Amino acid sequence: AQKITQTQPGMFVQEKEAVTLDCTYDTSDPSYGLFWYKQPSSGEMIFLIYQGSYDQQNATEGRYSLNFQKARKSANLVISASQLGDSAMYFCAMRDRTGANSKLTFGKGITLSVRP
Amino acid sequence: DAGVTQSPTHLIKTRGQQVTLRCSPKSGHDTVSWYQQALGQGPQFIFQYYEEEERQRGNFPDRFSGHQFPNYSSELNVNALLLGDSALYLCASSHGLAGVTSSYEQYFGPGTRLTVT
């Protein structure tokens, strides 16, 4: 069974600084995809970044980068130059291989607060 | 280009009642997935529809049922509501037949917040 673990308590970061949000996963499948989503208080899940299990390089999307360590089964999100608008819940998720276009399994999420 | 839309935004129901939630996928998407997000938790997968059929189902009782229409829109029905069904219900759309390691992400709607009293 797929499992995503996010155990950090609420995170605080000063505006313009970088922050790392931790995510570990567990799967027995060699093929999987890892995602990070942002959920502001409005409730909508906003896609941030994706990493495939076979990707050789760490994914980057603007200020977001994913520190993918396959042997350690970790997929930490790094946000550079934090902005006040980054304050939100952040979820790590995995797509499993049971069928095409498979479901996402989410972690419990991490609350990030950016201080001015 | 309209994103995923859901209706209604908020809903209050009484225990034992039935509820129907609606979702229209993003233009060009043909697959709809439904998730339940309890307060303080991550979303939990309910089921997924593709080509008007339920393709995958999570660990939810059969009080939860769904439907997909020819225009790819979808409904989530919950019968015999329990207090524990109070949650944010998220609909996500995606492109069908995307592989496991495809970067096709699921686009989420704003959700329907259901309160059962």
C-alpha cells in the first residue's frame, strides 16, 4: 500500500528566506509519481511540482524545487525567497500504479506561515 | 479556459438525509476523481470515473455513489448521511489514460463544504 508521511509541525519562515517541507513515502512499486500541492484557506488544491520515479534530475518550477532522494524515499519541497502569499497548507502526494491515471494518496499536510 | 467547477459551495444537511454534489471538469479533461477531506487531514480518495464508468474506488462504503455524464461532468451522491461525513469534498479532473509516471496532474476544484448536523 502507498503511504505518504508528513510529520513536521507548523512551519514558520521569514519573508524572502528559503524553507524546506519534508515528505517521506513508502511504496513497493518501481514506478510512481510524486506531487506537491498548496491549499490556501480558500480550499482549492493548487499543483506546484511533480517528480517521476525515473527522473534523473530533481524537478524545479520557478521558486519551487523538489529534493528527491530515491534511496531514502524522500521528496522534500524547497521554497526559495518565501512570500507572504506562500502561507498555506502544503500536501505531498503519490500516484500509484494501479491502473492508468491512478488516484493520488496524500499526506496529512504541513502548515506554512510566512512572517513579514 | 474554465477550470474545474463544483456546486454548491456550501451545504448543510441533517443526519439520515441524502446529498448530491456536482462537478464539471476542466476543458479537455475526461476523467473525474472525488476526494473527501476531513478537517486537518489530507484528502482521501473516494472514486474515479472515466468513460462514464467507475474505474477505481477507495475505502468508502457504498453509501457513496457517483455518476459521470457524456459531457464528462460528474455527481457524487451520499445516502444516509452521518455526522462523520462532514468534510470538504474535492473534485479533480485529469486527462484519461495518463500513465503512472506521467506528469499529468489532477486539477482540483474549489470544493464543496458539507456540514451534517
